[in-house]
Amino acid sequence: MGQSRYLDRPQPGPLWTGQRGALTISGIVQVVLAVGADAKLSGLRPHRLRHTYATRLREGGADVAQVQALLGHASLDTSARYFRAGTAEQAAVVDRVFDPRSAAVWREKHTDLWLELRKCLRAC
């Protein structure tokens, strides 16, 4: 059953089962560790997958309330941590805002400032 169909009509019982029934938390961790090792991602844990899922939702345009609902957070503050931009994202925003096609004149007039700003954002 696909995730969206499961969310529309949750079924009773365990989401994941193994040979001996419902997987325990440690069983899920072991499965994720094994799959991560096969993919050359040593130490991969379920929480890292959850964090990546939330980050991809945000990058895909989901708002904080949507992330809250999908992750089951009780508080928007918990979901808001995924909306803090890192330095690479900040640099990308500057590059996007000052796109070469739309900001060429500004950059010509302020080349030193532009280069210093980019250097600072990438070094932070």
C-alpha cells in the first residue's frame, strides 16, 4: 500500500512485519543499519531518515504545518527546526536573488561587495 493511501485509510496493526511478526524498534534500527551498510552509508539510523524526509518536504515547498502533520509533531516549534536555513542555502538564496541575468548591472557597480558577500556566506 502506498504511503498516501495508508495516510488516507490507516490500517490497524503493525506497519512493518518480519518473519516472526511485528518489528520492534531495535529490529527496525537493525534493518536500517543493514540497508545503510549495503548502500555504503555506515551508521544510518531511522531518525536520520526521518530528518531527511522532513528536510526534503521543506525543500519541496511544504510549509511548517504540513511538516508538523506528516511527522506527527505536537508543536510547530518542533517542526520549525527544519526551516532554519544553513549557510549553503543562504548562499543559494543570494545567488538566486542576484541572478546574473537580472543583477548584472548591480554586480558591475558593486563587484567588490558582491565577491566579499559570497565569500563570507560560503565560509560561514
